[in-house]
Amino acid sequence: MPVDKIKVQHKFGIISHNHRQNLLERITAPPTPVGSIRKPTPCEISHDFILSYNNADPLDRSKFEIQASQLLQRVKRRAGLLSGGSGKHVHIPRAWVELTLLARCKGPFRDDVLKILVASLLTAPTSIDNIPSLFLVSETAIEWIKELGNPIPETAWSNTQVLTYNVTELCFWRIYYHSLLHNLQGCDSFLSDLSWHIENLDFIRKVYSKYPDGELLLRQLESTKSVITKIFPQKDSTNDQNTNFLSAGLMHGLDFYQSVRSCSDPAVSLSALLTTLSLLGTEGYLNTVLVMKLLTTISCKNYLALQILQAASTGTLPLQGDSAGKGGVFRTSFQHWDWIVASDFINLLVYVALNGDTSEIQRSALKAGEMTSVRVDSAPVQGYGLLDLVALNTAGLLGPAVQYALQQGLTRVHIHVKTDPLRKSAAHMIWSALQTMKNCPSHRIIVGIAQRKAECSQSIRSQVEVNSKLLFELIFESLSEHYIPQSASVSVGPTPRKSKTVPKIVQPPSKPVSTERSKISVVSKPGSITKLMNSSRSFEHYKQESYINRNDKILKDVVADQWYKELMDVFRASERAQQSVVQCEEYSATQKTHAEVFVDEMDLSESEVCKVMDGLVVKQ
């Protein structure tokens, strides 16, 4: 029987007919279009999952809640809340984006997501790598505020509104911090988008302006918008993109903060504090509030600083004004202050009463009385604590906005201390003070908002590692190390790694400290009285390098690193070739001669490699 031979072409090797057909179909199939929908992985947060969660029937939502809880735990680990924001498992930019997506889920789960987001914004390092995600969260937070304010309840804010308020506030403080270090140059698209989101504030103002908290947030957004305009000017604008936003009062405050950290002479450091107090309230909204945040951080750790601050609130300290003769708010007593600074001072006392390092500091924030550690003309002076301000309110000396802040702050402190068996007397005094303020307008609304804030604050603190540094402490450490000359070493733990993209500015020599003595003195130690100087050292205006010059240095560093890697590769190749010649005796004469010639040509020692590398590196 004849046999017909069929020509076989093995394009894919010797495989089965079915496998060959599948391969041909896959090869000839049209390419998948860009942007096509793919199936998400089980651990990926997708738009479909959020829609399914929000549209699910309440009886069938349990399975989605389980999956959402698992996703939240993974994102929480990626945010590094329990590891100080560091570790191989930590990726903060991705964690912020995923938390922003999960926060679109409705119901109580959204509050859980926002608590994790606030905790991460409080503790995450102030790295420039987080800037793109930071702008995304900021833009989304503004839209959340518009959504949650339509309409806002007349009774009190919900937990979601309080948490959204915290997210927005922390995001914009981080943005302002990066503007102080000139890290936002080159982020034109981000700045343009954020400026567009801030444009329409009329609706938010109509809803939130009747609450002092909302008015403060609106002022922060508007002030940040003006900063963005200076960094990213319009086409017809002539603003300098290298504007230095750091004020003189903040500079002296950072000098004082650095002196306290380095345990230097209290006469010099506290004199810098007096200069800061004399300028407070004269240098713009953001710098004024940021200085109050700085004083809050310092007062929690330094008892003398808190005593001086409380004594200055009575207007009895002889503080000097600026070069034009204008003085800050601390040249007058508390009842004559602007309501914004007065509210920030009350918030300072509330925070210190809750988080002061020692019981002495916490007691002084509640009830100041006579300041035995601060003297004017060798006589003790009075100071204001929270309970002392209640007496001013009883006398009718405080406005409605200041009453709002005082009653809310006392309510938060009472919620915190009433469960502490060691602070029953303090809880009783606070409760008695609150009874005298029951006739204030909107009493129930104020108490309701205070309860929401206390509840959210306790929940957020439970998500954060104990004794971890919070946002403002990280900001002030970074700013003081960047701007203040290092006159003494700081022995407060390991030095944080500096960012490569922000070169440290070489500071000019500071002018000598004035030897003129003021009338103010402090008791730094029992039996030791130190007279403070009339003025602290002055700082020159720093000229920030342009973005192009700084970026050029970065590129040169990258080129130098690449040259170093290439030269080290040459050195290692030379070592391997020399080792082969010495150890291998089985080479033929031709192979051995070729290896010896290669060794002679590439005969570079490690010291010679380093010398060549030094010649290639561009000196700063």
C-alpha cells in the first residue's frame, strides 16, 4: 500500500497538534487595546469593588465588609503606622492613594478608613517622595468638604466631617512645609490642579463660616492658595518663584527650638522666645498659626517656656516691637487679642493639658495663677491657664468665637480626665467651670462637636505607635536643621537621613547677641535667677538657589555615581582576569598570553580607581 508523506514544519518544536493550534490563535489574535479593562487581583482596590460595596443590599453587605476590612488591614500595614513609617513593607504614597479610594465607600467603614489616613498623615516622614500623593489627597479632601457640607447638620458635626477636616488641615500644612523648603518648584501641574480646586470656596464659606473651626480652615485654604500663586505664577504675573516664605518670628522660634533640643544656655534660648512672642501676629496667617504650633510643641516639653508664654498672655511682660515699632499680640492682654490668635492660644493650652510631658506642665496649662518661675523687676507675675480664662469669660470680656473655643477645649479636657482616678480634682474643677458657660449661645452644638473631636482623637491615637513623633515635631526638626546654624550638637537620638534633592544652605555668620539686659528674669533652677537678654541674635535674609541650579547639581551627582560604578566594574574585571592567570595552569600559551596582555592593559589598583573617580566627580 503506498504511503503519502506529509511535510512537517516544526515552527514551535515537536508539540501536539492542539497545542500548536492554540499558539497560532494567540499569535494571530489582535493586540489588546491600550486602556482595556483587566480583571483586578483579589488584593487590589478597584472601582468595581467600591460600586459593589455602595450598591449592595444591607443584608448582603457582610461579605463586602469582610473583604473591605482585609483590604484596609493591608493598606494599614503598607502605611507603616506601627513601624514609624519605615521598613521594606512600607510604601506611603501608594498607601495614601489606596486609602483615598477606600474612603469612597459609604457607611461606618468610611470613618475607619479616614482614621487610618489621619494617623498616617500625622506620623509619615516629610519626604519629597510623598508629594504627588499628597496633592491627590488634598484635592480629594476639598471635594469631600464640599460634599459633606451639603447640607451640614444644625446640631453638630459628624465623625466623618471631623475626620475630613483633620485630613484637609494636615495635607495643607504638609504642602506649606514643602513650600518653606522650596520643594514644590517643578511641580507646576500639581500646583495648577490644586489651585483650581481651591478656586470655588463660596459654597464652602456659606456653609462653614458660621463655625469658627470652619472659618479657620477656610483661611488656611485661602492663604495656601496665595502661596501657590507665588510659587506657580500666572503668565501675566511677575512674582519671583524663589520667594522665601519663612518669617523672622518663625526663624527666632526655630532658633529657640534648636537651642532647647541642644540644651544650650537658657538666657540665650529664652531671649529668642521673647523675640518670637514680640512678633507674633504681625507676619501673616500661616506663619502666625505655625508659630503657635511651634510654641505648642515646645510647651509640652519645656516648663519655663510655658510659664513665659502664660505670663505674656496677660500683657505684663515688657516685649520689644519690630524695627518699625509695631508689636505683636502679646504686648496686650488676652481679652484684646484677635480671635484667631486667642483661639490658637486656647488650643495650645488644651493640647498641653492633655499631652504635657510632666504633671507640672499639665497643671500649669489648666490653672496658671502666679508664675513663680517668671519675674519682672524681681517680682513674680500672673499668667493665664484654661480655668483663668473662664474668669475672664464670666466677667464678659471674651467674644463669641473665643467663648466657642474655650468651651470646646474645656469639654475635650474633661472627657479625657474624668476617667483618670488620679485627676478627679481637675475633672471637678473643669466641670464646675463648664457649668458657668451653659448659657453661652449654641451650647449643645459646641459640646457635641467637642465630643466628636475627642472620640476621633482617641481613635486616631490608638492607631499610632506609642511615643512616635507627630507631624509638627517632624516639621520643626527638619526646618531647624535646614535653616538654623548648628552651634551645638543635638543629642536626641540618631540623625535623620537628609534628602538628596534639598541641598543644605550654608548659613552666614550670625550677628553677636545683644548684651543689653531686660527687666524679665527666670528661675531656671532652685535659687538660680537668670536675667534674659533684651534681644536674641539676628538672621540674615537667605537667598535660595534657583530650581535649575539645584537640579543641575543633582544630575551631576547622578553622573558621578554612574562613573564610580563603571570604574569599579573595570577594577573587578581586572581582578578576575589576574586571578585566572595565577590559578589556571591548564591554559594554552595563546590563552595565557591574551590574559596577561589584558591584565597589563587594565592594571588598576583600588586606590587608582578612587583617584580617577575623584577627578571625574564635579565638586559642589
